Amino acid sequence: MKFLFNPAPNYRAKRSTDSIMMDVGLGLLVVLAYAIIWYGFNNGWNYSLRIGLMAMMTCTTAILTEAIYFKVMKKDVKNSLKHSYVWITALIITLITRINVSYYALVIATIIAVLFGKLIFGGFGQNIFNPAAFAEAIIMNSFAASVSEDFMTGATPMATLSSLNWVIRSSAFEAVLQPFNGFVGMFLGNYYSTIGASFALVILLVGGYLIYRKAIDWRLTCTYLVAIFCMSLITGLFHGNAIKFAIVNVLGGGVVFGAVFMLTDPVTSPVSPAGKYVFAIGAATLTLLIRWKANLPDGVLFSILLMNMLTPAIDKMVDGSQVKDFKRIWRHAAIVVGICLLLPILVGAGLKEKKVQAQGPKATEKKEAEKPKAKALKDSDFSENKAKCSKKSAGVYVCEAKGFEGVTKATVKIDKKTIKSIEIDSFGDTEGVGDKATQAQELKKYEGATMESTIDAVSGATYTSKALQAMVFTALQEAGK
């Protein structure tokens, strides 16, 4: 009997798992600190406190879940927690979550993700899915309505572009991105999205540090970003806005955060160089396909989870001696990569454009000339909004009204037949479009309004604006009885 033995090209790592995880954790803390400061300056320090409490609650829940599990399994709790690094998972969960997600939803999702996404597979090093992505998928699918009414979030670039079917001519791009402070604002993260995933510049700086420290694999990060840019660039050529379209697809949503902190998870990604390239390009392909053709405006989260499932198949495809089987491995990898690169281009070429109104002085003048003169609330017709208000307490009314495609609910406070404030309880209209009228600065317009007041609709969110006006009108009617 003849035995064949093919040794793999192994090497001794210069860094321990502990030091690598400490670097990744430090990077996450930098992003978290920046998010706390940014929200504090832009919305008030109650938002900063909220983020800090969410981070502490998620970390505490994750650690307690693992501690109880290790105790039940009769393992050394202290030693097991030391080598589990669950606090890193908890920080990622916090940063990829919206600020208005309820504590209840955050706690339940963290418990389920840690228990069923990690521990039942054997714990750190043996889990199939990225636990943080698993937790956010639970929040998105099971707790979308479980939100805090005290914290508002706005439209995101991805939701806005999705509502326009992603095809926008170059001349209209600046107008579409204006609410998000343009390309500079997107690069700096000066718009409302998930807590920490939108700060592209900060995340890229942290990513550069982690690559320099060899805490993450540059192949995964760089390949993913370059693949999304190149596929979006070619797709943009079909619609006349190649560069802008490519930049938006890279900077928008969770692409940069996913590339640095989630795609690079060594446990749930392939081990060989060829496998890493296939994994990263496959994730980029799925991200763009989900964005352009599915109901989700981003796609990063689910693309990572789907590729996590395919990791064993990728490892098997490129299995063998990295020297002896070099040609076979890279031939298989090249075929898969070629298919992955081609799919989004074919799909993107078939996207149909939705017209966006031109901007500029002449367009503004024409728009103003055509715009009907705003009427006082008492002279307006709100019958189609079917607004209803019920008195909750002295001067406080719970209202609802129909907008373009759904019902929005709000609490209206009145003092001496004058609107004191209006707060959105639940938004039921078109995300990325109608919710422009529900942002804090827009709601302030209603303060001090009476039946004699005229309130202009928000451009691009006329139906939602009218629904808000209808609620204010109805609440004032109820207060006058």
C-alpha cells in the first residue's frame, strides 16, 4: 500500500489572536466614539447617551448570554469568556443598528445571535455565520416596528436611490444627494443612517491601521471595495453617470464598514488566497444585485450572510496544494470570479430610469411659478387624508392620516389653540422619499401654527406633508370643540 502525503504551505503567525482582536476592538471603539460625538453635536447629547447605553446593553447581554451558556455546559466561565471575544460582536451589532431601535429588540436579537449564530456551532472559531450580521438580520426582519419614539432617523442615500430605481443622469446626481450634503457629506458620513456604518473616512482610516497591523486581510477589504467600484462604474456607463454612480455605491450604505469589520471575519471567510478573492467578489456581486433588484436598499448585510454559507464550498473548490495545484485552483477561481463580475453588469444595464426634475435657477423659477399658492389650514381640503385624532390627555392628541401609500401616526400637543409640537409615532409612507417631511427641522415648522397658518409642503414629500398638515388641522378642530 502506498501513502501520499501533500503538506500544505503553513507558516507561523507573528501575532496572537488576543492582540489581533484587541486591535479590531480598538478600531470599533474609535468608530463608536466618533458616532457618539457626531450625534451629540448634530442632535443633542441625549442621542450620545442613547448610543452609549445601546453599546453597554449589547455588550452586557452578549457577555451574560455566553457566561450562562458556559456555566450550563460546565466550562470554565472566566477562561471561556476571555477567548470568546463576544464584546467585539456586540460593538459591531451596535454600530450597524439604527439609533431608534428599541432596547428590547436589541437585547433579544443579541441573545439569539450569540446563542444560535455562534455558541451552538461550538463557539468562537466554529460558527458558520457572522454573529453581528445574524443579529441585524433578526432586527430587520422581526423587530422593524420596535422603535423608540424619542429618537428620529432620516432618509438615507441608498433608500433615496432605490426609490428612483438607481438610474440617475449625471446632471441630476447632485440634486438627489443634496439632502445628504453631496459626495463630501457621504464621504464624511454627515447624514443619518445606522449608528456607525456611514462614517466612510473614519472607517477607512481605521481599516488602513488594521491592515498595517495585519489584524485584517487586505485581500478581502480591497477586493470587495474595488469590485463594487468597477462593476458600478461599468453599469454607470450604460446610463451616463459612471464615476458618480460608482462612488455612491462604494460610499453609501454599509459597504465600507462591511469591508473592514465584517467581511474580514477570519472564522466565516475562506482560508486560501484564491478563496478570499472569490469570497470578496461574490459578496460584492450579491450586494449590488440585492440593491438594484430586491426590496432592500443596501444589501451588504445579506450578501455577507449568503457568502458565509458558501464558504465551505469555496474552500472545497480551491482545496489542494497551493503550489502543486496552482493552475487548477486559480482556473476554477477565475471562472467563478468572471461569472460574478458579469452578473451585476448585465442586471444593471437593464435598469430603467425614473425622471428626476432638473435643478438650477431657471428650474426653480419655473417650479415656483407653477406651484399653487399655499392655503391656510382652515381653507385646505384634507378629506383624502382621512385624518383622525383622539384626545390622550389635556392638550395632547394621538392622530393618524393617510399619505401616498400608507398611514402615518403622530402625537400633536396643543396649547391655547396653537400647536406646541408634533412628534412622529410611526411612519407608514415611502422610505427615502416621504420621510424627508418627518425630519426634526421640518416638524419645527408646525410649532406655533393655528388654523390661520399656512405651512409649505416639503419638496419631494408632498403627500406626507399633507398628511401631517391634516393631523394638525384635525387636532386643532378637536381642541376647539
